[in-house]
Amino acid sequence: IDFTHARFCAAYGTPDQIPEAKRPEVSVVGRSNVGKSSLINRLVGRKALAKVSSKPGKTATVNFYDVDGIYLVDLPGYGFAKVSAAEKRRWADLIGGYFDQERSFNLVVSLVDIRHEPQKLDHEMVGFLKEGGFPFVVVLTKADKLSRAQQQRQRALIARELDIDPETVLVTSAEKGQGIDELKDAISAACV
Ligand code: GTP
Ligand code: MG
């Protein structure tokens, strides 16, 4: 996959707007502000293909990017407290509706902030992916905020808490580029 061959396709606010797709699809999920859009930008080597914000709740739609013939899908973050109940429901319906669809789901990239223990909604997300039989990889974000020793400790702890093999957990930094080649390899392997 040539990750630099990327363009924005479309943004959808409700699941029924999302068209069927025959292409391989890689979806990026995680809490609000965890770094989904930043990671996508780093993958494609662009500063602002996906909109990034220091304020949580930036991505409020399901955004499709065409990356060398594969769909990379940026989903709204979950767990953002400061939006209305109606808006929370719309996001939950959007994310839930998307995963209910008949789609390729080659890989779900499930992001967790490396600095924190997985939160309730992270547990629910990973539980949902396991139960649904979705191919997924847990990717820890913002590794540049911790020392290498701390990174390894957090990786072991988060893997144990989520009950997944620590060897499969990727440690990344959208800021510094750490772990990005490994993630590209995982995406490429899932999309053959
Ligand atoms: P929503 O769209 O609101 O769900 O957020 P998101 O998950 O798309 O997060 P986004 O990429 O917008 O990043 C949120 C904040 O975290 C921004 O201030 C980013 O600059 C910062 N950030 C993202 N990735 C990294 C990283 O690897 N290292 C550091 N230090 N900051 C990061
Ligand atoms: Mg975003």
C-alpha cells in the first residue's frame, strides 16, 4: 500500500448515508481526543488531511479516506462528556450503525492513550470487537509522552487489563513517528 496516495472521500452524519463498499476497509476507533485523526495524518504523511483539535469531539462524522484503493475510516470518538445527551446518542448510533453494516472490516484499529488505564468505554469497545469477531489491533497513542521504560510498563498493564496478548499491542506516536511502520505493516497484511 502506498500510504502517501491518500485523499478525503466523504463524511457521513448518519449510518444510513454510508454507501456500501466493496473495497478493503480499515476503521479507526477510540475515545475522543485519543489521537485518531493525528494517527491517520501520520500514516499518510500529511499534516492536515484529517482535522485535528486539542479539544475533544472534533470528528463528529464518519470520514472516509481513500488510501491507495483502501478505505481508511475515521470515526467520531466515544466517551466525550461535554456534549448533549442527544449528540452522544447520535454518535453512539453512528458508530453502532456503522459496525452493524455489511462491510469488509479488514481491520479495526482500536486506540488507547498509553498514559491511562483503559476506561470503561475502551473495555466495552474491545469487548464488542472480540465478541463480534472483528479483526482488530490495539494501538497505544501518544507514546512520546512517556519514557521507553514507562511505555513498556503501560503496554503490559493495558494488555493485561484488556485481556489481550501484549505482543500484539502496538506502541505509537503520531508526533514522533514511533510504531508507524509496524502499524502500516499490520494494515497491509490485513488488506491482501
Ligand atoms: P476526536 O476527533 O475529538 O475524537 O479526537 P481524535 O481522537 O481524532 O484526536 P486528535 O487526532 O484530534 O488529537 C487530539 C489531541 O491530541 C491533539 O491536540 C493532538 O495534537 C494530540 N495528539 C495526537 N496524537 C499525539 C501524539 O502522538 N503525541 C502527542 N504528544 N500528542 C498527540
Ligand atoms: Mg478526530
